[in-house]
Amino acid sequence: MVVRRVLDGDTEAYRVLVGRYRDRFARFAFRMLGNREDAEDALQDAFVRAYRALPQCAEPDRFDNWCFRILANRCRTRGARRGRHEATFSSNELALARAPDPSALQGDGLAEREEIARALARLDPVSREAFLLKYLEEMTYDEMAAVTGEGVSALKMRVKRACERLRHILLEADHVG
């Protein structure tokens, strides 16, 4: 187990953990924060904090969920500092292509992906987080609860409301466009 090697003093083994989870975590951070720079900062901060706190990881075989929780907290903190209204979602095709859309709302073209990104940006951060954990990260509600510290029923309600809000935003965009 890689976490055990790190705890036993093999600091180079931490690179294996970072390599294993970096892309997945970066995709989540990008979708939460809306731009690559903030996402990269949150990601690096989360990995540094996880490394320093690794002895407190109660279940080393669940490092991914434990570290994901740290990342989610870093995204919340960074997003709150910057302010929801300052979020700018990229129209860069490469960035959007590297951050796949949730399966429930996938569009075939760039315009659809941009529309979805704009709709996600309009969700409040708590709803956006719940939606992304469920549909982008494909977590179960129990896994989401472990990451967020929230109850399963509260998360189900957040996902339901996020889906309703996204549906409304996308229908609104269809009528305007």
C-alpha cells in the first residue's frame, strides 16, 4: 500500500498518489472554481495539506476519499474568497474537453459544453459541489457524505434541487437563444 510506504518514510511514494488522483481531482476543482489557475492552486494546496496530515488519515486504503474531502474544502475556501459572482468559466475548447461534462447533461458540441459550463456557474457552490460529486465524479451518496460531512438525505435534496435548477437555466437559455 502506497500510503503505508509514505508513512514509513518513503516520501517519493507520495508522487504515486499524486499521479494516481491528480487528473480526477483537477477535473473536479476546475468545475467547482471555473478556471484553471484557481483549480491548480486548490489542487496543490490540497495535496500539500494531505501530505502534512497523512498520519491523521484514519483509513489509508480510502486515501482518495480522504484527500477528496480536503480538496473540496480547499475549493470551498478559494471560491468563497473569490466570490461566486467573480467566477469566469472558460470557453477554451481544450479546457472544456479535458473536463468532461456530467453524463446526465452531456452535449455533443462545444456550444453545448459551454452552455452547460455557464449553467453550472450559475448554481450556488453547495449545489454545484453536490451535482459534480454525483454526476461528474459518479460517487454514491454514502461516498459524497464521507467527502462533504453532510447527511445522505441532505445530499439527495441538494442534487435534486441542483438538477431542477440546471434544467430551468438550460430551458431559459433555449428560450433566449
